[in-house]
Amino acid sequence: MKVLLITPENPFIKAFRRGQLNNFVQLSMPYLAAFVKPPHQVFHVDEYNQIIDFDLPVDLVGITCNTPNSTHVYRIANEFRRRGRPVVLGGPHVTLLPEEAMEHADSIVMGEAEDTWPVVLADAEKGKLESIYKTNRPPSLKNLPLARRDLIYKRGLFESTVIATRGCPHVCNYCNLRQIYDPSIRFRPVEEVIAEVRTLRTSFFTFWDDQLFMSPGYALNLFKGLESLNKRWAAMVTLPSTGDDRLLRAASRAGCVCLFLGLESFSPESLTLANKSFNLVESYNEGVARIHKNGITVQAGIVFGFDGDDESTFDLTLKRATEAGIDGATISILTPFPKTPLYEALLQEGRLLTQDWSYYNGKTAVTFRPARMSPETLWKGYMRFRQAFYSPKCILQRIAKSHVNAIQSLYLNWGYRRTLSNRIPGSPVPAQTYPSDLNIRMHTVHSSA
């Protein structure tokens, strides 16, 4: 049996990210490829830098699908099915909206796939695919196979991602982790994580965990094992969890060079509305300085569009982020992903502008009516903030404040600055999308792929 696995990339995000230097590979498909054992063959196409051959003679096509990619993925799936190739869809959007996904697939996988994907492969070999595969228990993270990194094409330094934990203890109202994953917090055996890191071809990798510091005891054991490997790495954590100096010192000794902090906002009101009041704005400067003291840079998540935001939010955020010496930022527009409390609230209030999921990427469009400004104002403020934050003056001010890994910060900031002139296809502020408009846009997305 020949299996083709696809990592999709819709043209909106592809255009937006062009020139950005820290585009990490999505590990889902190389990881699932590890479950395909000889004599079966497995192929992987990453649309970030590869083109899909719809006429490839394969027996099964598997595609991972998140919300902004879903329209694009459905077109891909339909093309393969038209050629008689059975298609299995999985991933976040499929788990959130299975009925929608089933219209474009022979089979879908809901939730985590460690227990179900092997069953899918066995059933496909027999030609007896079920319509839905869903596990009734949270999969164990023990004895996981190693991702097929040999199937990753031309990702260079950013091909290496590793998972040590799964789950997040928080319930932010815009986040869909609780709707996608089992809510239990699970940990992979430290020795297995260390063994995988030893196999990496690059000197740098990132932990793809939602909160690596959630268990200090586990994290300390992990960092102790990493110390001798001479690797450099990044991870996502919460700002409160970095208050433990033991963790920061141990992480630094183990090779940590960057921590991603989901700060999201400098407005206490917006954080409360997002159910993220554990972020204390008054502690931001002290927390960032503490991380810097340990030789680690800070990449902040910043989101605009909360109901507490108005026209003054953009300049205030720029001022405070610069004063804090934040080394870099992932800047986004608030996006109401389906099934989240945020989505349900905006739907009930009649504030959604569109349900064309290709707009729901957090980067290239406003998908709802904000409470204290117009959609156009949110878009223009977001774009203005990006221009200002990645201006040469602001970059140098932030690096001077940080005094940590200046060359690394210059490299990443320059990469983000390169994206400012990228032409993003489509309208940044969609009008209400009606069926005829959706059909036109689906054709546009397909023809641009």
C-alpha cells in the first residue's frame, strides 16, 4: 500500500509568511508517517515548498486540516477523490466540525491519532475504511515512534520540533485546545524525549508543547538530561511559570535560547475578558527582565481585537512592549475559531463578518465586528503596529534594552520585517460572505494553490 501524507498551506498564509525566517515545520504528517511500516510505502508533501501531484499513484491520502486551511484542504481532497483515491482527513478543524469535513472525505479521524491511525491503516489495506475514527481515551505518550524527519523537505534549521508534554491547564476563551485534545495533562518519559533529541540533524529545535513549564519537577528532570547534548532550543511557557528561578537557570544551562510568552495584551480588562487574568500586566517588565537575566530572549504573543481594545491600544502596546525590551513578537488579530466560547458569543451577538474559514488565520483578515472600533480600524491598527514594531528604530531600541543574543534577535526581527511588504491576496476586512461569494473565493483559493 502506498500512502501520501500532505501538510497543506493555503495561499493567504503562504503569501503572508514569505521571507519570514522562523517558519517551523508542522510535525503532524512526518510523525504519522512513522506508523506506516514496510512493506507499505509513505510519501510526504509539504505545500510550504512543494507542489502536490494529484496523479501520483497512491492507495490512500491523508491530510491534516486546521481551520484556516480547511477550504483549501477540501479542494485538495475533492481532487484526489475525483481520481478515485480514498482520502482521510484529520486535525483540529476536523475534530471541531466533523460533519462539515465528512462531506469531503472517505473517512475522518477526530482528536488525537496515536490509537486510531494504525487502525485506519489496517482498514485501508483491507479496503474497509470506516467513516469516523475516534478514540475513547487519551493516548499515552509512552513509546511514541520517532517522526520521519527524512520526509521533511528543505526546512533547514527549522525542521526540528519535539513534543514532551500534551495539554494545557488554562481555559482561555479564544483557544480551542480544550475542544481538540483530551483535557488531561500528559508527560512523555524524559528518557524518550532525550533519545529523540539526540537524533536531530540540526543544532537547534523547538518544543511544540503548549506549556513546557507546567510541571516544574518534570521540566527540571528534562533539562538535566538535555545539558550534555549541546543543543539550542525554544519553548512556549506562561509568564507566571517563569517566576521559578530554578526553572529558568536550568533551562538556560540546558540550551534554552528563547521562550515564547502568550502575553496577548497589555490591557487588564482585555485579559479578564479572554479568561487570561493570570497574566498580570504589572509583572510584564519584571518577568521579561528575569528571563533576560538568564540569557534567554522573549518572543511575545500579542493579539489585537479583544472587547477591551480601542484605537489607543496599538500605540499603548507599542510603547509598553518596547519599554519591556521584548525581543520579538508574533502579532495576530483575534480570531474566533469554531466551537470556542469566543466564537459562540460573537455568533449569538451577530458580530461575525464571515464564516469562510480561509479568513480565520489571525494574520490576513478581520472576521468579526470589534466592540470599540470598526473592523477597518482594527485592521489598520494591526498593520500600523507591525510596521512600527519591526521598524529599524524599534528593533534597535528593544535589542538595546534586552542585551541578550543580539545577533539572533536581529536575524529574526529582520525576517519579520521582510514580510511587511508581502502582498496578501483577498480583502483584509471581508463583507458578510454569502454562498455565491464563498463559491467564488473557494475557486480563487484552489486556482492559487
